[in-house]
Amino acid sequence: MRLGKDVFHDQRISDKNRRKFVKLMKAYKLLIDLYEVDDYMVCATSAMRESNNGREIADEVKQDVGLKIQIIDGNKEADLINIALWSYIDHRPYLHIDVGGGSTELNIYQNQKKIASKSFKIGSVRALDNGKSPKVWTAMRNFIRENVDQKHRITCIGTGGNINKVFELSNPRKNKRYLDLAKIKEIKSYLEGFSYEERINVLNLNPDRADVIIPASNIYLAAMEAANASKMIVPDVGLKDGVMNVLYERNKSKVSTL
């Protein structure tokens, strides 16, 4: 629904989108009931946690719809995503970059341990609507430079819908799940050659992807360049995969007794 478009401008979710959001949650609740779902997890990220009426809306959904929404902070969001990333992380240094609509989560790993983590208020929708915030971009770059050992080549891991689409547009070889820095720049330049309408009608991008994919690419590139990284693994996992892992762990004992 792109709730962040309201929040990043007015610090609150509009009445119109509030009503639409509650209707959407009712639709999900009907599907949960229809399929007799035993367990679920609903997570709200930057838009609702930064909105001054986000908690109020979550309470309304719980009372009127019967769904409990967890408004998670940036660290919790990163932790959930990281659960799904462990199979890609070995002893070598990695910088994980997850770009959402309103925030970017950065995690740095060494010897299979997270050594630094921080959430920044830079996201694809926020960058599209508000332009660049120099202080935040500088803070992100400084965090990376201060925590990445420049003596050793680091590999980036990119998650989020936009980097997955960039990867898809790169026409990757079978079983190849990485992008070079030069290739990301090439795809970004290619996208900039099309208008918003052309990205939808010629490249078949979804309308809510066609406008934010270039701002998102800028964030990934800025992080990679600050880390002096030339390679990014794109594993096609995200918050939803972490949530599914949590649900599996929470319910596996029930399955074993069936």
C-alpha cells in the first residue's frame, strides 16, 4: 500500500489510507480463517513505527479485525532477515544491505558473527519523495567505513525487492546469484533511459516498483562503494523468509507429534 508516502511527508498515515489499510487487514483475516491457519505473524516496519498514529491503527486492527500487528524496530527487522541469510554467510567478511521503503538496515559480519548493525532513515520511497538527506547519507557511509576492515575484500549481500528486480534485469546465468558493482551501475543507467511509463509498459515493472528502483539502486551503490566492495550476492530472501523461519521454529514440535 506504500503507507510511507504519507508518513515521510506528514508523519502520519492519512485517514483515507488508514481506512484502506484496515480493509486490507480484514481481507487477510478472512483468508486466515478460510484456510484455517494455525499460526501467523504480522510485522509493520518503518512507515508504521515512524507514524504518530501507527500504534493507534495497530490497536484498531487488533480490536476490530482480530489481528495482532507487531510494530518492529530496525534491529528486529534486521534480525528477522538475518535468520534467512545464515546459509550464505561463512567466515569471510560480509556487509548485508537491506533497502526498504523507509529505511536501510546494515549488518556487518566477520567469522560468522555480526560485529556491527545499524538502521538508517534512507529508503527507496523516502529518497523518491524527499530527495537526498546529506547528513543521513554521510552517516551511513561513515558507519560502513568505520566498521569494515578495508584491508580485506568484503562481499555484500543485497536483499529487498528492488535489488531482486535489478538482478532479474541483468539476465543472470543459471545458478548465478551475484551482481558486480559495474553491472548494477549498468542496469541503473539502462533504467534511467526509460520514462516511468516506459518502465511499466516496456520493461513490465510493477507501478510501485518502476518509480523507486533507481533511488533504491543508488542506496545499494553508495553502500558498496563505501565498503570498497565489487560483488553483491542476491539471495532472494527477505523479511518474509525470516518470519516463516520464526513460525516454523514455533510450530515444529506440533508437526512432529502429528
